[in-house]
Amino acid sequence: MRLDDLDRIRVRPGADEQQLADLAAFGLDWDGAVIRQSERLDLYAQALAQLDAGGVLYPCYCTRREIREAASAPHGALPEGAYPGTCRDLSSAERADRERDGRPPALRIRAGAAVVSFTDRLLGEHSGVVDDLVVRRNDGAPAYNLAVVVDDSAQGIGEIVRGADLLHTTARQLHVGTLLDLPAPRHAHVPLVLGPDGTRLAKRHGAVTLADRAAAGESPLQVRSRLAASLGLAAAGELPSMAQLLERFDPAALPSEPTVLAP
Ligand SMILES: [Zn+2]
């Protein structure tokens, strides 16, 4: 169990304890102590040092707005919104200029528009073009795309199962892993659960947390049963045990389309 809590601004105090309590109420358990990324900064610093020693890092002084404006122009093979490499080949004089302006730099990887291909267990062959992604943010914090790669390897994770909304980050993360000489994990990107309007399930769809459901008279086990039924793992109203669910679970039978949650 790992809490990806590097984005301090967005982490609400107590939210992590609530998430762990919700998972426990669902009947999920995990091996060992809970790992928090905010307590592993030295590991990410080591990885950054390794990348730096490999000569693939460069400082980027761009503001969000500059990146948005630069990224809206077409840039050959790079995907829409990709960083076009504005700061990739600055001279030392140009870097000194920007340092004098007091702009704190982020660190980016010189990715060379690498094309990374992988086989997703559910989606099949997939490939992505890697742009010069940020590995250390301009506030000094390690970037998500660095931290998850370091941690997945350190935790011995061989297969990553996650929402299809993260598919666009996979080529980047595999590329970072290659640069760090880490073994590549396998991936299975599962379709999301959507609200009745077909958009990603969110607060505006009403009672979507376990606490909301409890207030509406639905227990965590009933919610679990409803989710299981949406995957064909339970009959409507049946309350299968975790052991039964595990026995019934078949990755090959996972839906390839998003599930729309009935109101
Ligand atoms: Zn830049």
C-alpha cells in the first residue's frame, strides 16, 4: 500500500486516513506498513542524481503560460500539449539570464521524442511518443512521473493495473525506468466508472463516497456487491465474500468499455 502524497497543495489533511479506512471497510487489506512518498524524498534524489550523471537532465525556466502557448503550436511527432523543448539547448549565458530573473527551474529529461511501445494486457499493442517530461518540479519536489517509477520498482511491482485515464503517462514512465536501468513492469489499463452523464465519476454526481452511500442507507459491503455486479462477479443483491470474489475474478472477462454507474 502506497500513498502518492507528493502534491502537498492538493493533499487534504486526514484524507489519506479516510481512504485507508474506506479500503478496510471494503474488506481490502495489504502487506506491510503503509508507504508514503513524502517520506521517501532521498530515494527520488538518488534517482535524479543517477539521471544527472547520465547527462540527460536540463533546467527548464518556462512558466505554465509559456508552456501552454508553445505547446499549442504543432511540433512534428510530439503529441498535442507536449513540451516542445524551449529550454533544451539554451546557452550558459541564456541560462544565467534566466537565473538572474529569479525563475526557479524545473528539471526535464532530454527524451529525444523516443517512441516507446508496450503490450497492455487489456488494450493490446500500444505506443507513445515521449516528450521532455519534468522529473523535478520548479518547487523542488520530485515529479509524479519520476516518483512512481522509482517506487514501483522498489516495491517489486511487476504488473500495474490502473485506470485507462493514465494510459497517456505509460510511455513516459517506461522511458524513465529505462533511463534508470529498472526492469519494465507490465500494464493493464482498465476502463473507468463514469457518472450517468458519461463523464468521469466525481462529486457533482452526488453520493459517490462510502460515507455518502452510508448516509443514503447503503453499507460498504453493499457498495462492493454493486461494483462486483457491474463486472459480472455477483448477482444483483448478492453479498459475495472477498474469497468468493477472488475465485470468480478473471482478468480476461474485464469489460473493455467504461461502466456507467446508475444513479
Ligand atoms: Zn522551458
